[in-house]
Amino acid sequence: MVTTRSGEKTADGIAVGMGGHWWESRLREQFIPLDVQVSRSILREGFAASIKRRSLDDFGLVDLSCDPCTGKRTATQVSEATEDWVVLIAIRSGREALTRAGETILVGAGDVVLWDTRNQAEFEVLESIRSINLLIPRSALAEVSGRAWPAFGGALERDSPSVRLLVSYLSMLADSLAALPESAVSAARNATLELFDGAVSQTIGTEDGVGSAALRLSIDAWIDGHLCDPSLSLTSVAAAHAVSARTVQRVFGRSGETFNGTVRARRLARAREELRRTNSSITSIATRWCFSDASHFSRLFKERFGTSPAAFRSRKMRS
């Protein structure tokens, strides 16, 4: 972890000078791009900040602390982003004001907030703050069944048992992640996603009506039971639920997803688990999970997870 005060050298040799510019650079490298400003009075006193990011497969786990400052996620940063992250922010100490869509909430120690980086936002650190931040690629949410995901923004119910369990797990994971073997990291990643799903499902409602939400639950369960079936399609799902294909598309569209994207993400997730747990050939795994061929599977796998199936398996075997 790099900690610094204005005018001092960081552990990696960077001279701070203007604390806000240095902090912007570190956030861009290890968190997400944000515009940051630090007042002259804080700079005179010495602006202190630290950040450390750990990889959890395709997730990020970021331990962050900083003195009072202000900042925002701009429209330009949103439009230029190459990845869409859903961010869970668990405040360990300090106070902060967060503004999204014209609504401001005050958060402090024990509060947990969700933010979708596709949305502009502003923040003001009122008292030196420390937080643990979980970054999940939005595409990964398609791996979790039973959810018509809402637009993210706002606080979770901090006293919910599922929220407390998730935050405790993330704190423990941050302390132990570096020592975990690669195979355990994959398992921890999947457990994190399940705990995240449980925490969100109990504390945030969706914009769907009851009937639409129930239909999505039924469709998700049906998809999970037919992932190995090459005839799985929009029309087969619609026929199984006695609704039109347009209705199925509309149900997925409410959460910014597509039917085909959801099926592909879940098949890739199951294929990755099989790569990790079995010695089956890449070709047979591609066939079992209904990819047209090994080449097609490898291309989609690399797009989704940032590495080829062969490299992923080789890394697991070495761990």
C-alpha cells in the first residue's frame, strides 16, 4: 500500500507536489478515473491518502483511505470507459457525502453503498475516510440467477444480516487474499458473487412489477436447467413460459441485459469451473456448453476473463 502526504516521496518514488493530481493518478490506476480536488488548507496541512488493489479473478478488491477532498465521475469519463463496474463501497471510518442523479446521501462508518460506474456521481470526503471497495464487472451479474438487476445507486440496509456477512467476508478476504492459492481465489470470487447477490436481493427492490419479477425468476431457473441444451433459445424460453419472445426480451431489458448475453455469460462461467475442476479437453468443454467450436469458445472466454482457456488451466495446474 502506498501512503503519502503532500510534498513527500511515495514508496514507488513518485513526488506528490499537488495532492489532488497525484490522487487522481492513483485512483485511475487502481480504482476508476475520477476528477479530484484538494483544498489549499488541506494541502498546507499535508494531504494523506493510500490505496491498494487486489485481484479476485475478474473482480477487484480495493482498500482506500484519504483526507478530505472533493471529486466527481464526469460524463466524459463515463463515455470513454472501456469497462462497466458495479462498485460496493463499505465505509470503515470517516464521513462522506455522495451525490447521484441530484440526490445526496451522507454515509459514515458501517454504511454500505452501491454505485454503477455508468452513472455520473460526485463525492465530498468530510472527515478522513477509509473504505473497502468491491468492483464487479457488470457482465458478471448475469452469472447469478434469480435477479432482474436494478439500476445501481444508493445505500444498502446496513443492519441486514446478509449485508453484514458480505462486509465481514470482504474484510477477511482483503487480509488473506495474497496467501490464497489460485484455485482458492476462483472459489472465493464465486462465493463473493453469491454473497453480493444475497445482500442486494434482500435490501434493494427492482423496478419491475411483482408479475414481471416472478417471470424473471422462473426464466432464470429454466435457463440454468437447460444450459447444456443446444436448442436453448429465446423462442424456446418464451414457449416454455407461455409468453411472447418480445416479453422475454423486455424482462431482460429492464436490467440492461440481453437474453443471449445472459446465456453466454452463464455458459462461460460453467465452462471455467469445468476447466478448473476437470481434465476434460477444451474441445469437449466447448461442445458440452454449446459453443460452436473450440476457437469460438476460446475467443469468447478471453474476451470475458482476459485469458485463454489453455492459459487459465495452466495457471490452475501450477497453483
